[in-house]
Amino acid sequence: MKKYNEIEKVVYKGPDSKDPFSFKYYNPDEVILGKKMREHLKFAMSYWHTLDYCGVDMFGGPTEDKSWGETEPMKLYKKRADVAFELMDKLSIDYYCFHDVDVAPKGKNLKEFFDNFKEIVDYLAVLQKKHNKKLLWCTANNFGDKVFMAGAATSPNADVFALSAAKVKACLDANIKLGGTGYVFWGGREGYDTLLNTNMKVELDNLGYFMQMARDYARSKGYKGDFYIEPKPKEPTKHQYDFDAATACNFLRTYNLMDDFRLNIEANHATLAGHTFEHELRTARVNGVFGSIDANQGDMLLGRDTDQFPTNVYDTTLCMYEVLKEGGFTNGGLNFDAKTRRQSNTLEDILLAYIAGMDAFALGLRKAVKMIEDGRIDEFKEERYRSYQTGIGEKISQKSTNFEELSEYALKHDDINVQSGRQEYLESVLNSILFEK
Ligand code: XLS
Ligand code: NI
Ligand code: NI
């Protein structure tokens, strides 16, 4: 197999190709339903997993070397940026996402970090232009440093709240400078481990106020993009406040954030919450806050956020079905919040992993289009709710009845026949679409 530096730009060679460094299903400029595949899918590279992660786990150190031959911090971070854009070019990925600490060295204090960060953001702006790439979203890492051990905006310590605000402000400035279309709040430490030491009401109110101030600041500087909450039930804290999509919606409504915030749904977080990926996407959609996606998959047997590259085509198909039904992404996209396995420890594996993930979503898109064109599943659903289109059902849909009328109606129609849900049949229809020749 080829070595990393021998690999040219990865191109589409079709499903029969055996070339590992080719796309089998992702053909970026192919038009499907009036839109290029790259516009349907809006793939983004995650900086942290791609440039930083070196195979460390709870039991062992690095298995990969991503020092790129540099030791001086600013040089190393600039080199990382060069590699990031080179990888995006090779893979035809148009967007990227980062945390503040992914792109710039920490320095000795906050001031030094902000200086470094600004310098690198300027450098990223140059690279974006040169390579024709865009920032999908960025975020402040307000969970890694020890001062965030008890939370950031939900810390019991007000100085930590202030520091968190300073970091988010710097990130919002960077976002505006880079023309980003999203800012993510993922509350890794915004939760608790025991109620014995936690004032939940203070923490939630502080978190709501924090997000309102972030929104007001960014809007006052002309930021037009979306804010996202990325729900996750647990890990690292035992109970995170943004548990799942429904909990996040409740929070957004309570703190009047529904107009500016949407959700960034991560597949592995959905399964950690005991939901399917498509359940979380549908919940976001029915609440009008579908925004962006962190594309990955978990391992049901390991039961933690393993952030694997997505290869399960059932999941990617049902995900793309939701995206298509939503009319596509606006400011959001598909960010690969995914890392190569610890044993996949070469640079080539990074390319192979992205190819696998991109192809899984490209195939998912193609199959979701088939599901819609085939029509059997949508028609079945339509038919199942037909009783709401005439008679008493129509009145219910129009919200023009009442309990007296319904009660009178029920007394006359108590011989009811509820139709079969036909789950097994529908699952076999989905299989026939997925595995057709
Ligand atoms: C961790 C989260 C994180 C966010 C960004 O579980 O997925 O990577 O996407 O902070
Ligand atoms: Ni994520
Ligand atoms: Ni995650």
C-alpha cells in the first residue's frame, strides 16, 4: 500500500474500484436532486482528532507520531495547520472545525495564549483563502484544563465563569474573522457528579445567562451564524445538563435562546443517551432546531464515546433521510468528530478513515434518495395517519373540537380497528433499498 506522501488527491473511482485511496460512493461534483454531493454533505475535518490525537487511551500512551518534525510550539502549530489544509485538499473536504486550544499553543498565561491564538487565526485566514476552505464551526475548549474540573459556565467559582467568558469571546472574535457559520457549546464539564455538592438551579441559571451574553456579544459584532448546543448525557461528568436533544430544547426555551440556537447532534452522544441517531435528529427537527451533525459512531459493547469513524450504512442512510426531509443543511454540515482506532496508527490510516466515513455518508445519501423516490415508506406513513384528514380527525388536526364533542363521537364509534404498524415489512423494504443490485 502507498505511503502517506505518495498519495495524491483522492478521487471518485466508483463502487467497483479496489483502490483503497479512492472514493467508491463520494463523487463531490455529481449532482443529486439538483445539488452537488459536496453541498448535500458539507463534510468537515475535526482538527482535534485529526491533528492532535496520537492514540492515547486510559491504559497507554501514544501509538502515533504527529509532531511533524517540529518542536518549537508556534512552528509546530503552524505546521499542523499546513497539514490540516493539505489533508482537506487531498480528501476534497471543504470545511473544518476546531477548539481554541487545538490550533494555538497555550503559552505561559492567558494573555500569551490569546496572542498566540490571534496569530494562528490570521494564519488560518491565509490558508483558508489559499485552499478555498471554510470554517464550519469553532468552540472554546472549556473542559480540558484543571480549572474547569467543576465546570466552566457552571463552575461554583465565579473566576472560572469569567475566564470561560474570556475564552468564548476570543473564539467568537476568531469565528467572525474567519467567516465561520457556527459556534458550538459542548458542555463536557457542565453537569455534576453528585448533588451533595451541587446547586443545580444556580448552575443552570448561570449557564443560560452565559449563553445569552455570548449571543449578545457576537450579534453586536455582526456575527450572522448559528449557535449550537451539542447534547451529551454523560462523560466526563456523570450527568450533563445538555443530556439529549429534548433536554437541550427545554433549556433553550427556558432561557429564551430558541431564535439563535440550534442543535449539533452527535451520533455517539445519541446512543450514549439511549436513543438512536435518527431519534435525536428527528427531535431536533420537530422542535425547529436542526442545525449541524457530528458524524461518528459508537460501539454498543464498549458503551462510551469511542468517536469511531462512521461506517454503518443503516445509520448514515437514516441520518441523510432526516437531512433531506429537512431540506438540507443551512449553516451546518457533517463534521467528522471521529478518530482512527489506536491500532490504526499510520498517517495513511487517517486518509483511509476519512474515505470510509465520507463514502458511508455518500452511500447513505444515495440510499436516502432511493428511500424517498421508492416512496413505499413515506406512503405507508401517510396512509397510517389518514384518519386525521376527514371527519372527526380533520377537526382534531384543525384544533376545532372539544372534549364534549369527542366524547359524544366516541360513544357512537366504539368499535375501533387500529391498523397494523407493519414494522417487519417496513424493515424489509429498507433492506431491499439498501441491498438492491
Ligand atoms: C465530545 C464532544 C466534543 C465536541 C466539541 O464528546 O463531541 O468533541 O464536539 O467540543
Ligand atoms: Ni462532538
Ligand atoms: Ni463526542
